Amino acid sequence: MDEPLIERTPLPDALPSRLASQLAFLAEADKLKTVLRQSPLAAAGRRENDAEHSWHLALMVAVLAEYADEPIDLGRTIQLVTVHDLVEIYAGDTPLYDDHGRESQQEREEAAAEKLFGLLPGDQKAHFRALWDEFEARETPEARFAKAMDRMQPLLLNWLAKGGTWQTPGVTAATVRERKAVIGDASAELWAAARTIIGEGERRGWVAPST
């Protein structure tokens, strides 16, 4: 999987080099469709993949932007959620409740970002790497809201699955609240809704009770 896809069927030599680099990057991004997440799909008996997750986040940004505590640039926020998981093409998905995997997550993803965005022309490499860094740092209103959507989307899927990854061994309602708390950095209203959903899931026995 580390071999760039474009090397299997090289593009015609006559293409302009900038366009060829861009198409090579876009071809490589197709690998995102093969990276499985832990979250169950609501409409099918399988897990979602990273590309489906990213699309859903972009739609959530467009639908839920009115709940942002601070004004956000909608287009930039959609760019952030579209780009943020591309590094998992090489780094793999790190589940939210996988404490062991989270120890090496930053190192793996930093290396993946350098490799993947390096396929682009220099100016675009810098632009997309800056978007990825912005999402990770959560220092802008757009990044905070993008991260909130990244936490809200699997919350909705787990509710629809009557537990889903909430039933990971060792996870309690308190664990879920702690891992989802970043929603509150972007939207008090959505965080209140998330806490209501988690609380009702706990009441129904879909997540282990807090101790």
C-alpha cells in the first residue's frame, strides 16, 4: 500500500509536471476509501471508511455551522475536515478509545503528512500541510469547530448503533464524555446535546455507567 498508486499506471509523459503531481496526489487519496474506522454505519452492517467519514464531516459542517460559538469561514472549515484524515492513508486509523495506539499517533501522522503532501507541487504542499497542522492545533475557530464535528459524527453513529464503540472494553460514559469534551470548545449548544445523548445512552445500557 506504500507504493503510490500512480506508479502502477503512470500518467502520460506529455502532461504538464504540475498537473501530473496534482493528479498523482488525487490518485493516492483514493486509498482513503480503504482505511476502515471502528464506527459502525447506521445504514449498513459494516464499519465506515475514512472517506465516508470525511464526507459526512463536510456535510455536518454545512448543516451545523449555525451552532458555532464563534463566526467561522464555512469553506475553510470544510477544507479542514476534508484534509484532516488523509494522513491515515499511511498512518492508519487510531480509534478514539485505543490508548496504546494514541501514544504513537502523532509521530506516525507527522511522518505520513510529510510523505503524502510531498506528492503535491511545493505551494500546494505547504497549503495542505498548513490545513492539517491547523486542524491538529485547534487554535482557530474553524479548527475548533472542525474538531467538534470529528467528535460529534461518531457520537451520532454510536447512538444509532445502540452503543457501537461505546462498548469497547473499559469504556464508560465518563470516558466518552472526557473524549468528546472538545465539542464544548466550539459549541456550547452542541456539547449540551452531546451530553444529553451520552446520558441517555448510559440510561439505556448502551455504554457502561460512570463509576
